[in-house]
Amino acid sequence: MKNRIFVLTVILAVLSIGCSRRWCNSHFPPSVDSIYKYVVKDSIVVKDTTIYIYLPGAVVHDSVQIPCPDPGPAYIPKKVYAETSLAKASAWFQWPNIKLELIQKDTTITQRLENAIKEMYHYKNLYTNVTNTLQPVKYVPGIYKIALWLWVGVILAVVGYVAVRLFVLKR
């Protein structure tokens, strides 16, 4: 009979102590949360509608005959120039003609259209995030721990007192 009470006391003491955090986490793993998030994006892409026109350069020489007397060798005519971003022109007098020269530069003319071409895209994506969340460890104040062990001590003292009364004093 003494062995039974001793075994019962040991089992009661082990059960009253509880489980450690490591043992509880190994037998009761933390829960796993899943987050599903849909991402929807709309975008409008405007395509470039600029037209490029390439004009190759060219040189033109021309002359116009003017009936006038010879000015003589002492006369040195001036050459006249005009230039823009697209061409360069010059003119001069060489008896009996007026000479003209036009040099067209290599040019690219850009022209943008009024209405641009637009394309729309709709992008939908499922974003899945699985996170392991540990259950928060709650803090137990020291006074509660002391009170718990005092109650365990009281229970063990009562069980010991009852065991002593039943088995030792009965003889």
C-alpha cells in the first residue's frame, strides 16, 4: 500500500509541474498562417508616333547671263552668302554671268502625329505568402510562479500527511 501512495504522489508531482516550452513546441507545433494577396495593375503605353523624314544633301550650280560690258580686270566682285539650317546659298558676278550655288545640307525632319497610338495592359498576379507564426510567449510574473510552487508544496504536504496518518500511525 505504501508503494501505491508513493507512486501516486510521484505521478501527482510530475503532473503538477507541467511541460517545458521545448516539449510543448515539439508536441504542439506553432500554427502556420497563409496570406493571399491579389495584385492588379493597369497600364497605358503610348507608342511613339514621330515620323522621321531624311533628306539627302545636294549641290546645284546655275548661272544667268547678263548682257553688260566687261568691267575690266580691276573690278573684283564680292561673293554673297546666305545660310539656314537646311541649306547654304552663294552668288557672285563673273563676266558675263551671275553665278549661283545652292548646297542643301543632309537633314532629318521630324514630324509628330497629333493622335498617339495607345495600348492598354491589364496585369493580374496572385501573391502568396506563407508565414510561420510562433505563438507569443506570455510573461508570467514571479509572484505567480512562487504561489504555484507554494500550492504544489501544500498539496504534497497534505498528501504526505494523509499517507503518514494512514500508514505510519495506524501501526
